[in-house]
Amino acid sequence: MPSSLSHFSECPLSPGVALVTGAARGIGAAVASALTARGLTVAAVDIDGASLSDTCASHDNLHPFVLDLRDAAAVTETVERVERELGTIDYLVNVAGVLYIGGAIDVDDEDWMQSFAVNTHGVFFLTRTVARRMRERRRGAIVTVSSNAASTPRMDMAAYAASKAATAQYIRCLALELAEYGIRCNLVSPGSTDTEMQRRYWRDGAGSAEEIIRGSLEKHRLGIPLRKLAQPEDIAQAVLFLLSDAAGHITMQNLVVDGGATLG
């Protein structure tokens, strides 16, 4: 188990089955790995079957499920398969997401539609399906990885920010409705994190790690007070806390993990 996650041995997390999306790489892979290290059985979900197989190969309790979250029928079939093969889902972590770069009036139709198809509709399809089952059992915890861009305007990220904002509000409403059943729903909102998505963002000409840390007056973007990018494990730690019994009286909350970049 990575040393950066070792202190979570004091953070009680009941045994069970977790479903994690975007589990082939980055934050999703870090969350899935951390959960298996805690003894949970994890359904690792991603659209990239080859990368997912590689990620799951070294973990006994990490089980790959290839899924396109944009397909509502496939989402239902996959949830049924997970519960049939692994057991009832106790924890859901929505990590999968896409980022398209483009100005608010320059972004093309396809990029806008795909942003919402994955970041909003995909989260809705899966969360609705799992939450219905959790409601019947009157137990469960859901954490959705959003972004600090959901609440802070960003240049050239209108589609991403809008889709994440829509999802964040859906999760808050869901949390309110599921509270009486003892089911908690929370958000983790990372800032710039050292993942393939972030590196692709830089390759598209949207700056560099140094610029992100320093900030950019031209782009109306503050720097990162902690003077470093987050690592995927940093976000995984926040997710594990919100899933755990240590957060047993926390719901409808948004935990921002961005090194102070939004001064929140």
C-alpha cells in the first residue's frame, strides 16, 4: 500500500463492494487501488478495456468491467452484473470524466455534447441505477469527483465547468433525498492534478505545470498557494475519508482539494 495512504488505517471503512469509474488510470486508479488496499472488493469500470486490464492485473480484489457510461442500458446491465458476480454495491465513486478545451462561444457542438454525455449524463445514469438499489437496502455511500472549475470560472473550459456544475448540483439534490435512508452523497473537487488529462490539457497549448502553479493574470487564474500540483493519491485520500465511517455525519458536502487555488 502506498505510504501516502497508510494513515487511513485509522479511518474506519466497513468491508464491502465498491464500484469506481474512470478506474483505468489517474484518480480513478488511485481510488480503486486504495480501496483494495483496505480490503474491499472493487468493480473497476472504464471505457478503455486494455488500460483497465493492465491496472487490474496486479490487484486480487480489483475486477475490470468495460463500460461506456453514455449508454444507459449498458449501465444498468453492468450494475446488475457487478452485483451478481461480486455482491451488493456498498460504495460508489464517480471519477470518469472528459475535458475539451474551447472558449464559451467557440466550443463546437460535439465537444459540448460529449462533455455533458460523460460528465453529467453518465454520472446520472450510473448513480441513479446504484442509488435505487442502495435505497432499497437503506445503506450506502456515494462520492463523486467534480472539479473546482464547477464553482470558479475558467478560461477555455466552459463545457467542462458547466457539465461539472450540473453534476454537482444533482449530487446535492440526491443527497437530500437519500438522507432519510441513511445514504450519504458527497463531492470531492480537485484542482490541477498530475494526471494524463492534465498533461493532455498542457499539450493542447493551455499552459504548463509551472504556469498553473504560478498563476496567470492574462487568464484570470490564481496560482496554487501550496506551490505544487495534487497527485492522484491526494484526491483518493479525500474520497476514502468521505466514504468512511469517520465521515458518518457528513452529506451534501463538497471537499475542495486544490492546494488553495480557489481560496476556498
